[in-house]
Amino acid sequence: MNSANTSQADTCLYHGGLIQTTDVPPLDPGIYSLTPDEAKFFKAVTGIDDDEKLRAHILLTQEKAYKVAPYPCIYCFTFVRMAITRQPVYQDIIAMGRERPNAIFLDLGSCFCVDSRRVAFDGFPAHNIISSDIKKEFLELSHYLFRTSKDTWAGHFIPGDALDPEMLSVAPIVRGSKVGSPPDLSTLTSLNPLRGHCSVIYTSCFLHLFTEEQQLHLGRALAGLLSPEPGSLICGMQASKKEKGDIRTTFGNSVHTVFCHSSQSWTELWDGTVFQKGEVEVRTKMNEILSMGQILDALVWSVKRL
């Protein structure tokens, strides 16, 4: 597959900027790999037991997706990594799904909904899982990857732009007693009716696509969705720096500037700015990752209501 046919359009807009699809690298099947845990999961959920047939299926899914959204996470197979399983609070998430009545899991910036599928596989009720991304095509790609349909997958997908107030707006944080019954998730066309109802909000490789001001705006918007029950979580992973500021990243022939928080500034954003000081517990862990030949700092984080 050459770069000339990596997309049906000439450009692809995402919140990190406008990608000229002629600038993105051609797909490289040679970088495909699965860990034993990843292989076990994908074999179980797709019913494809043969390694080569599974590889071919994932590569074809990647090719289809790259035509829709030529993103680095698709090129690098980040979409198969299930980063949520490496969250220190992962078992808390699964336990909440099993034990808290009507617990709702929201995966924002979900791509093919792989993390949503994994939490369902591990015990979070699928009918209480919502995935959301700006590309509506990701729903069909998710069904293709997992060999499901709207009749066989009970989870929900709400496409939309997280910066569009009709999709997600800032609302007062819900405090005190639990709010009323949650909305019918199957009818939602926006995230706003979820205010005060989400037990877990997960966002991976997403918030760093926005400016510093937009990250604060999204933090406030997500806080408004979070359930007031103690233990409710917002968590994720994103690019970071030891001192907050911009980094320059390359993808093919394109260069993008990304604003990254430090562990300290990210903690201060949630504990004292978005939420009142002492209202939440923020945990962060910095890891080094290799991305497109660059060594980057990645921040794994969680915000828990106390």
C-alpha cells in the first residue's frame, strides 16, 4: 500500500491539526506484533485462533481505518494495545462494573472501542459501556475488527466532537447525594445527558491533542459527567513532559506541536482547579515510550472522587 492511496480524501482533520494524507507514511505490516495477552484476547473475542489469520484480519482492519483516519495510533498499532489494562486502577474499574448498580463506563476518544471491549470481556456490563469518537466510521470498524454487529454487541457508540457544546459542555460538578436514574443509553446522541452518571471516564492518547486551555475545558466538562459517589474515576494516558510545555512530534512528513502537562501541573489541574482542593485523589506515573522513532514521556493518571 503506497502513500498515494492511504486516504480517500486529501486531508484529515483531527484536534492535533490538519493532516495532509500525502504526508503520512505508507503502512508497514512489519511492525505488527501482539503480546501473548493481546493475542489471547483477540483470539477469544474474534473467534480467530490461527495466528496468521488473526494477523491478516487486524492488518485489513488497519488498512480500512487508515483510509478513514490516517492517525499515528492506527499506523503504530496502538489500537490493539489495550492501554487501560496497564492502569493501576484497572481492577477497581472492573470491580465497579460488577458491584456498583448501573455503573456507566465512558471511553472518550475510543477509536475502535478496543478498551471498551476489553473491560466488557473482563466483566463490566457491556450495556452500560459508551464509546465516543469524532469519527462515526469507527463504529463500523469496531464491528469489523471484533466480528460483531449492533445486534451482538450491547455497548453504545456516540460520535461527535468533544469541543462541540451540543456534544459535551461544561456543567456544574455534581456533589452530595447520587443523581436520579441514568438516561436510556441506547437513545443518546450527546454526552450531556450523562451529567453526574459516569462511574468511570477513560481517555487514552486523546487530551494531549488539545491546547492547554482546551485541556482545562475538557477536564471541567468531564468532571460534570462524573458520578458523585466516592471511588468514581477519571483516568487515562497521554504524552507528558517533566516540565509542562510544547513538544514537536513528527509523523511522516508532517510536524505537529503538542502541549503536554507535567505530573505536577496535571495534578494541580484536577486537584484545586477542576475540583475543589482535597475533593479528589490524583495519582500519576511517568513512563518512557517509543513512538515513531521518538522517545516520549507518557503520563498514566487517575482522578478519584473521595
